[in-house]
Amino acid sequence: MRIQTQIDTKLATLDPLMVEVVNESHMHSVPANSETHFKVTLVSDRFSGLSRVKRHQQLYALLSEELDGPVHALALHLYTAQEWAARGGEIPDSPNCLGGGKH
């Protein structure tokens, strides 16, 4: 199973109102077709009352297998429905890679 598919499957357990998983590996100094760098934008009411740190910890625990193995970097953008609406449903851009030979 592809890593992105595994991530999608696990994130579905959070009852997301919106979820987007983007493989950003091509933006980094890794071999072609790698699955090492991901950006996750997820909206779930399960984040209500949780700090950003607690939300991130929840995702790190959920994706621990992937983070212990092939996933090198994981950008997390986690919102409640109210927070998502307040930002106009806009997914944050990722910064350019400054490592390896990409800069």
C-alpha cells in the first residue's frame, strides 16, 4: 500500500469535514516518486478544545508507523470547522525547500 493511501485511511478515523493530503516530496532533494514529505490539512470537530500542540500530538500518534519509517517531514494544518470558516477555507502554502540541492 502506498504511504499516502495509508495516511488517508488513518486520517479518516478523525471524522474529517475536510481533509487534503499532499505529497510534497518532489519539492525536496529525494529520489523521484518518493513519499517522504507530506502536507496535511484537516478540519475536524474532534479538535474542539484542543491546543495546537495537542492536535499535533494526536496526529503524530495516529501516524507513528509512517513517521518511524518512510515519512521524513509532515506539515500539519489542523482546524475546527469554526476555525476553518474563519480563515475562508484557504489551505496554507508550503515554503520552498532550503535543504539539499533544491535552493
